[in-house]
Amino acid sequence: MANVLITGSNRGIGLELARAYAAAGDRVFACCRSPDGAESLKALASSSGGKVTVHAVDVGDGASIATLGKAVGDTPIDILINNAGVLGGHPQTLDSIDFDAWMDALKVMTIGPFRVVQTLLSNLKAASGAKIMTVTSQLAASTWPFGTTYAYSSAKAGVNKVMQTLALDLKGDGIAVSMIHPGWVKTDMGGPGADITPEESAAGIKSVIAGLSMADTGKFYKWNGDIHPW
Ligand SMILES: NC(=O)c1ccc[n+]([C@@H]2O[C@H](COP(=O)([O-])OP(=O)(O)OC[C@H]3O[C@@H](n4cnc5c(N)ncnc54)[C@H](OP(=O)(O)O)[C@@H]3O)[C@@H](O)[C@H]2O)c1
């Protein structure tokens, strides 16, 4: 049984990840911005016999992450999944861009995951062979050029670099750090015309995490296990 902490787990890919780890019998720290409105997640928690607990965290807010750290206490965390994400405003074109939304995207998707790792570092070190997986996007990759999406793409490219740097810094602690493109997924973000379901994406991400070793630290994956060139 692993202790798994997932951000943004009230809907979309994060909710399916919480369901998948709960179904496997793992202990899930399911984090979301607003537990009050997280009905599906609360239903999962109440049917889990205490294996799933719901925790409030806004990953764009340092004080909120610090509060999460206190709630987790000294529990070892085997798997941390930085999943929370935002689009960063719409449209994101050269002539029409919302700079506040861009800043929020950087806070939530680039700086937030770093802060979560920093806050939970002692918990990750307390586990044996902890793994950190950050859900990024193919839009992070220089090999996948795509017009517009300035805010989203820069935030995801930034977090890839943050995670690559963490992979180097945490090598000595035996903590594997990787990034993953979850596919184009039928969620609120991906829309109904996307390629795969949240269940398929979550199953793929879970399988990639299961196979991670220190030999893989710093690698960027696709949800199907392929390496993503970036
Ligand atoms: N769907 C795709 O095709 C696709 C493709 C590439 C990458 N991704 C990435 O996959 C991850 C999951 O996306 P999704 O498709 O499941 O999107 P989604 O359905 O829109 O869910 C986004 C999740 O992130 C949470 N979140 C947003 N801002 C937050 C904050 N400040 N603090 C904590 N949680 C916050 C949301 O919570 P609230 O309900 O409170 O807003 C929600 O739980 C994201 O990182 C996204 O960028 C998705």
C-alpha cells in the first residue's frame, strides 16, 4: 500500500487518479481547492473506509500549501502527483491576452508544484523510493509547436524545467521525478471531442508511475508510456 497525494483531484484526470489508487487499496490524500463543492470526491472518500481523505489546497497560494503540509504531518508520501491545472485565460493571442490569468497559470502550474514538493520534502524523504509525477502537456515541448496558448504553454514548459532541475537535486535522496503528458483527454479542459477518457488517461499515468525507477528520473513521458521528446 502506498501513500499517494494528488492535487486537483475533485474532477477530471485528478478524480480518476484518486479513484484508481483507491481501487488499488492505496491511501489517498485527495487535494482540491474547495472540498465543500467536491461532491464526487467526497462520495469516494466516504465509501473508502478512511483510505481516501479530502484536503483543501489552492496550489497557487503558498499559505494554503503550508496548511496542507501541516495536515499531512509526518506521514511518508510515496507518490506525489502534481495534477492541478488551469488554461490561463481565453483567448491567449498576441493581440488579446489576460496578464492576470497568465500570472495565475504560472502560480498554479509552474511555481505551485515546486512549492508542494518543497513543503512535502520531509514526507517524500521519509518514504522509501518516493516518486513525484507532474502532469504537464505536450504543449510544454519545443518539439510540439502550437500557435497562441502563450500562458498555458509557458507555464507547462516552465514546470518541465523545474521538474528536471528537481530530478537532479533529489537524485541523492533516491526520489524519482518525472513529467507526463496525459493525452488529449475528455475533461472540462480537454473538451468532449478529445481522444481519450479520464479513466484511460489515469490508468496510463498510474502505470507509468508504477514502472518509474531512479534510472528514469527527469524523463518526460506520454500517458501510454512512450518518452515525449521535448
Ligand atoms: N484534458 C487534457 O486534454 C489535458 C491535456 C494536457 C494536459 N492536461 C493537464 O492535466 C491536468 C488535469 O487537467 P484536466 O483535464 O483534468 O482538467 P480539469 O478537468 O479542468 O481539472 C483541473 C483540476 O485542477 C484544479 N485546479 C485548478 N486550479 C487550482 C488551484 N489553484 N489549486 C488547486 N487545484 C486547482 C481544478 O479544481 P477546481 O475544480 O477547483 O477548479 C480541477 O480539479 C492539468 O494539469 C492539465 O493542464 C490536460
